[in-house]
Amino acid sequence: HCPISAAAREAVDAFRADRPGVPVYRVEVTGQRALSDLVADRFGVPHESPQLFVLRGGRPAWHATHFEITPDAVAAHVGG
């Protein structure tokens, strides 16, 4: 939708390509305010877009937004 979101999507896709065994899920909240509010409430992190969560036990172990979302940053917080 925007250049920053496109860059984040490319970063996640690059991470996914390097680690095909790591589950990665994308939740598209554009135009779905109730869904973005639910995610923010459930994870206790204000909504920003783009936004990435690394979950452990169903809770955010790390989150990043905008240009913080890079393949190396994700790998550093996912491990493996």
C-alpha cells in the first residue's frame, strides 16, 4: 500500500525464503479497524503499519515497525 509497507513485506519474504521451516503468517488489517484493534488489544502493543510480531507462547517476544523490519532483525529475534 505504501513504499514502507512494501519494504517490510520484502524483508519478511526474504526472511521466509532463507528459513522455509519457520512459520510466518501475514495478517492484512487494511480497512479492518476492528481486526487491528483486536490485535493491538490482545498483544498490548499499539497498532502501527507496517508492524511485525515474533510470538512465543502466543505473546509478543519482540515487535518492530516500519524500517526496523529487516531480514536480519527478524532472524536475530527468531533464532535458528
